[in-house]
Amino acid sequence: MARMYPPVVPGDAPPGEKTVFRMLRDDPDTIAWTVLHSLDLARHHRRLTGEIDFVVIVPGQGILCIEVKSHEEITVSQGQWEFGKARERKLSPFKQVSEGMHTLRKYIAQRQPDLAAIPLCSAVAFPQMGFDLRSPEWEPWQVIDAHGIRLRGLRSWVLDNLSHIRRRIRDRGIPGFDIHGSEPTRRQCDRLVQLLRPDFEVFRSPELRRLESEEQVLHYTQVQMKALDAMADNPRVLFNGPAGTGKTMLAIEAVRRALLEGKKVLFVCYNRFLGSYLERQFGDQNPALTVGTFHRFLMRVAQIPAGGAAGRNDDFWKQQLPQQALDALLSVDATGAAKWQYDLLVVDEFQDLLVPLYLDILDLCLSQGLVRGKWLFFGDFAQNIYQTDTADMESLRDLRPDIMWSPYRLLDNCRNTPRIGAFVQKYSGLKPGYASHLRPDDGQSVDPDMQFYSNAKQQINRLSDILSELLSVHYQPQDIVILSPLGQESCAATVLAGQQEWAERLQFGAPGKVNDRVAYTTIQSFKGMEAPVVVVTDIRELEGQQGVALFYIAASRARNQLFLLMDEKVSPGLIKALKLR
């Protein structure tokens, strides 16, 4: 999923260029790459006209200039190149792209001297034909033809070219070059794009981007409504899908439709932040709707006042409260039973409520019960961080084989940018992955930013730098959320909030609680929510079911931008995990 400039290939582009464009754009392993298509050189050098078909910028490797020849017939005789059936004579594509590369190198050196040491090389692709000619004019690794593209793909060929040129620079003993260095860094890549293609960058403020992203998410979530329409004739449906596939919005829409039909609805979830969000969507004006967290509903049934749960331990929430609510439901008379009977049951975050005791309570609250009543459950079992004994959707069949229900799989991501979605899928080992990303990659989206730290102070400094940069480009504090697997007492944001500069700018709790402050909270409590920008801190563990699940939940919350601060000790485990996935 490379970042493409421009983001679309012209309809009249040669077929070979379209092939190369799509392969570089759609490969999930090019997520950190930047590709400039048809870079005009006339403005860079007065005496040279023409263009480079593709300039591929790869972090940590270098820049590859690619010339693409779409012809199906090419003849080379005595140094003369003839293309197509008409045998049109043209300059050698290897010489053409080499000259373009040197002009590009000169342009960069003149305007940004500190970027001049970034390795550059050139190559030629023949996507429409086989090409096995050999010549001193080019190296074999500088060529890929139709057979090579099918056999190895473009990504490995690009990396092979850059690897060869880095070794060549090393062997020539060019001062200051480190073959193990990280140039170009991500920041240098961004500077190169600004230098080489500023005319494609039309400034859009973060506020405008936020509004656009919200409109996109709303639009593509509405596209997902076809799932409700497709399952309208099924009384009991379990919608299962990974993060960002629109489950919560589908659940909200299902409830709204039911209320319009005059039905009495119970709509519950697990997480407190999500419960508050759902309550805000409906207000308290409709007596036919009970909405909020499942445990808040249990407190109402058990007649425990809101303040009566303060300081309670896990055993209260998992055993005592559910049992009290169950006893209350079993002991009420017919009039009391009618109060807690609903025509439709809708459950979001179902994977966290798939517990026998909870199912017994829901069974009693639904008219005709779970077996014959009407219910819609929405779950993502990759986010199962609370109920470790219920690993997948088939657990419902195991717990209640008497219930007949229909499954519906949601696989289209409508929340994240394609770059973030591809990152989440790759680094969390999500299976099955997303079938598609409905939001477009407009060429201005930003790659997820992974930064490693060696000690606590370094992490705090990097967190401060990230927040300062985000706020300086006019992001609003409520657009940003800091997430951590650690609690308030030990997370990085709490340490940063202790500094005078940030004391009045950070707030623990739900986003929007204080409008002029950036919210920070735990990953667990933010499950089911989303934000334009997410900064994940204190990443010290990426192995094991819990570590992977928390990483997946945190990364998938971001709509537009994602930052991850990771202990450098995580790096070997991350590489190992990627190999296994």
C-alpha cells in the first residue's frame, strides 16, 4: 500500500505503467514507501526534457528511478533501439533513465545538500514482454520483464536494486556512507516528496481533513447497511468482523429501525466509554429503549444505585452483580417481568459478553428468549481480552446448541485509511484480513509512525514532540487520544502530565471530557471507540494472545494518523512475529 503521487494513474497511461502503478500501490508490504509517477524533469534542468516514469522512495534503502516500456516488441541492433511493430527508434531506456536519475540527483543536491548522500539507482521494467538481452550498458539486476514480475513481483526487485547499489557505494569507499544506515529516514522521505512534487500538495487543514474523514467514515459505513438489509428476514444474526468494519454503526441503525417500528429494545455493550457514546446517540427521550453498558443494566435490574458500585472488585462485576440481577429477574411477578421484557435484543462487543451467566440473563430479558426471540449480536473475537475461555464465534454454538442463528461476516474496513488498515492487518496477524478498504487513499494520507525508545525519559520526550507537532499544525486536542496498556498510575502520559508544560493540556479519561485537553486512557477502556489521531505508548509486549490483542485494538482505533512508541526490546519479537505471520 505505497503512498502514490498522484494517487491515481491517468486513464491514457501506457498499460505497462498501469501495471507497475497498481502493483506498487496495492502491495501491503510497501506500506512505508512513497512513489512518484511521471516526475517531470523539464523544470529541474533547463537542457533536459522528459520524465522519469516512477521514482520509488524506500525508507532505509534509497531511491529507485524506473523507466517502463509497455511495448510487446523491442529490437536492439548495433546500439539502436526500435520499439513496436512500427520499429520506432528511440533512446536506450537504460540511458534515458540513467540520465534522468543523474539530473534528479543534481536537483536534490542543489536544493537540499544534506539529502544528496541518499543512494539512487535506475532500472527498467518490461511488463508486457520477455527481455533477456545482456549488455555492458546495464546490470542484469536492473531489468525485470513480464516473467520476472509474475515470478517475484516488483517489491523484491526494487529492494534488490537498492541493495546492489548500496553495496556498490560501500565497495567504492565513498566517505560517510554506512551500508547499515537508515537513510532515507521517514522524515527525509517526506522532505523529498515536498521537494520533488510540491505542486501535488494542496494544503488541507487538519480540521478539514478530520471533517472529510468523518464524512468518509459515515458514507462508507452507510454502504455497510446492506448487511442489515441482507439479513432482515433472519430473526437471530451474529455479525462478526474485525475492527473498523462498522459494527457499532450497524447496531445503532438496527436499533433505530426497530424503534420506528414501535418495538421495545434492549441495546447493551461491555465498555463504559462505548456505553456512554451509545447513550448520547439516542438521548433519554424514548421509553421503549434501554441503552448502555450491560453491567449498568444489571445494576438497574438488581436495584443498586449508581454510587453503590464504587470501589467494587472484579468478583462483584463478574459474579455477584450478575447473580443478583438473575435472582431479581427470576423472582419478579408478571408485572415486574414485563418491565424487563424486550422485543429486540442488540448486543455490541458480544465477544466480551459471551459468558453462560450473562446469556442466562439476556435469555430472560428477551420476549420468547434467545431460542425463539429476535436478537442481533455484533462481535470481533480478535478483541477478546476479557473472556479468555470464549475464543471464537462458534463458542455460542457450544454454549447454547439449542439456539438456531445465522452468521454474517463483515470484512470491508470503513474506518481506517488503507495505510492504517493494512498496517493493522500485517502487524496483528489478522486472519481473515480485510477484504477491502472502502476509504480511498488520496495520496495525502500518512503512514503509521513506529518509534522505538531505549528508556522512559526518551519515550516521554518523543511523546511530547509528537503532541507538540500535532497541535502546532492545528489539530484540536479532542482529535487526539493517547492509549496505553498500563493504568493511569504508571503510563507515559501521566508522567508527561506531571511536567509544567503539559499539566493543563492532558486529561485522563474519555475524549471530549475537557475540550481543550488531550485525553489519555487505557487501551482496554477505549475498545469500541475511535479517534482521528491515536498515539499508543508503553508498548513493551507483542507476544502472546493478550499482547497481540491489545496491539490490534489500539492500532485499529485511529482513523487518520497513528503513532506507536515501542520499547526497543520489542523489536526482535516484532520481527519474529512478522515472520510467523
